[in-house]
Amino acid sequence: MVPFLKELFLPPGIFIALGLFGVLRMANHPRQGRRILIFVAVCLYVLSTKAFAALLMAGLYQPAPASAAQISDPEIGAIVVLGAGLYEAAPEYGRDTASGGSLQRIRYGAYLHRANGKPILVSGGRPENTELSEAETMRAVLEDEFKVPVAWIEDRSHNTRQQARLVWDILSGEGIKKILLVTHTSHMARASGAFGRAGFEVVPAATAFWSHPRHRLTDYLPTAGGLAISRHALHEILGRMWYALRAGQD
């Protein structure tokens, strides 16, 4: 139910629903129907421009990159790498494998391990109708391709809150409470908050920083890429609002 609602309230789902509503209103309330359709068209245009998408992304918290002192902190007990989806049934590999977003996090996790030697935990459950979990695919990539060992996997979670609680169950049993947390910079505020509430002392180790220093004329034209960036930013904004509403229940 939650994935359905997420798709409904994020673009383009929300605009398809509003557009259909506007068309239906045209029959008995043509003026109102036209206003709804104009609103949908304007919103789609604005969100599809990279100029507006850049504003949304810039408004998300971007922590500073982890410093050398933070990475080498002897009190850190583990590097926790959060999954970012699967590349399902990849034909060139003949199986599920890590998505592009997960690969960005895996690569940084491998870099951190080589820098400080701390053990790695990968976290991510199994989406519906897939053979492998995110954690299993991430472990395979780290061990087979990056030649970096994975000490633990957490493969039952389906959201960041669950990841925090299930990873705590694993690492607290090992006496580990201070971690380097690896995720996208746009996701770090929500992730570090969830892991902090679970009991961890979190050192943010963000990757995939957003940068769009100069605007071009083409940034004001609607593109599928612009809409995808806006959707990603709105997904994170809505996620933070939802977690803030539920924070009192933790």
C-alpha cells in the first residue's frame, strides 16, 4: 500500500490523477476543469526544468564530506552502507545486481574500508518479485568486483527506519555503537536521524553530492531528466516530513 501511495503522490502520478480529475470536471464545470488542467501543465513544466530541479536539490541538506580525521576515528566500529535499489534481471549479468545508486555507495564504502580497515555491513531488503535482496547484490559486488570483504548483511528491511533498527540489532550485539554511515548526501539527514534514534553515534559519510553551479538556457526547457531530479528531491522531502511526523513514536 505504501509504495502505491508514494507513486500516487509523486510526479508524474499526482499529475496524471489531477489531469484525469480535471477532464472529468470539464463535463459539468468546464471553467474549473480548465483551471485544473492549466495547473497540471504549469506544474509539469516547472518540475521538468533542470533549473527548478536544481533549486529543489540545493535546498536539501548536504553535509560536508567525511574528513580524514573522521574516517580514521579509532572509536568507529563499522562502515554501514545503505542500499539504493536493484538493477533487476540485468540481461548482461543474467541476474539481479546493484543499481547505479547502490554502486555509488558501494564504491565509497570500499574506499572507506581501504582507508581505515573497518568491517562493512550492507543493508537492504528484497523487493517484491526479485530473487535477491539489495544487501546480497551489494555484497557480491563488493567481494567479487571490489575485492573488499563484507562482515554482515541486513536483508530484511524495506525502508530507512527498518534499516536503522535491524542494523542496530546486528551491531549492538557486537558492541558497535559508532558507525560511518554511507548513503547519498540528499538522503543523509533522514538516514542519520533514523540511525541516531536507533541508538547509534553516526558519523555521516555522504556520497553523490549535488552540484549545478551554472545555468544554461536549456535548463529552462522541460526534460525527462529534470522531472526525474525533481521527483527524487520531492521523494526525500516527503520522506523527511513523514519521518518527522512519526519521530515521536520511536
